[in-house]
Amino acid sequence: MILRLAALDDDETILYTLEAMALTQGWEIQVTTRPQRALDWIRDGAIDILLVDYHMPLMSGLDVVRRARELSDSVVLLVLTVEEAPEVARDLTLAGADDFVSKPVRLADFSSRIRLHGELVRYRRESRRDQPRKGISEETSRKVLDELRVSEAFLDVRAVASSLNLAYPTAHRYLEYLVERGSAQRIQEDPEGKPGRPRSLYRFVGN
């Protein structure tokens, strides 16, 4: 499978480095300092993986990720960043980022992550995930994720729904969405001899 790579950064030195790294692996990559150009590539279905810098003057990496995810549910979005704050990773993940590449970029990390997410590209192609997720609010996702984050124990759907004043089906939909995104873990708790189905419990995944 041929991967179509692209990179967006306001630092042309970084772009030159990424091009050189891609060349050593036999990959072709398009690069730009212009956010709109990168978004046009996504809109046109011209790329599979976009590496985007977090700190940029014209449009922040968070805004680029958010707009890119609105344009495509299949493109893989990797954020280049020196940030280590958990809330930054949370906001980028909820906006649609798939993973992070630490700066300064090292060849070993770059190549391993591209190969790893090449499998994600293949999966998304095969699954034909070409329609944006409907009915998911980033603000509500953040609230649900924060609810899981502050709890030291697993939470069930009813507890989350009650705490955030959400309908039970709504809380369940957002919890499952976070599991799908890899931001939450779900386990099944047996009813211990009591009648009924096992209960789903959720907790935050991350630092």
C-alpha cells in the first residue's frame, strides 16, 4: 500500500528534515507552511497522513486538526509538539488527533509512527469510514472525559449521566465514542449472582 504523506509547519527547517527522513524510508511527502493548502489536500482526498505542528502563527495546530477532522474522518492526523501537558493532549485528541510526534523529531520515532499508522490508514480504507461522526459535541465529549479523569475508580453510565445531567442514552453514546477514540477503557462487571446483564464500566486512559 502506497502511503500519501504531508506535513504542515511554519518552520521550513522542520519541513526539510521531515522530507529528508521520508526519503530515507522511500516515502513521498508533500510539505507546506500554509494551513489552507494542507486542508485543501484533505478536502481533495489527496493524502492519507498529515503531520501538523501544534504551535503556528496563522492557525493553531488545534484549529487545523479540528477543521481537518470535519473534512475527513479517515485521514490520520499526527501532531508535532513539545507540549507535555495532559490538557493539551486531551484537547487535541477530542478535536480528532490520532497521535503525537515529539519535537525534535527523531528518525526512529518518525518512521515507526508512520508505519504504525499506515495500518490505521489501511483499516480506515477497508472500513470505508468516509462519513463524519454525527451527533457528537466536542464540548460534551470534554466534559465526559474530565468526569472520567477525576475519578480514581471505574464509572458506569448511570453515574456519568447523573453527574453531568445527561440522558442515559446520551452518556452511553459519548462513553462509547471515547472508547472508540482510545481515550477511555471499558470493562464488563458481572452481576455476581444477581439476574441481569453485565454492567459496563469506564475509566480514563492517559496520564
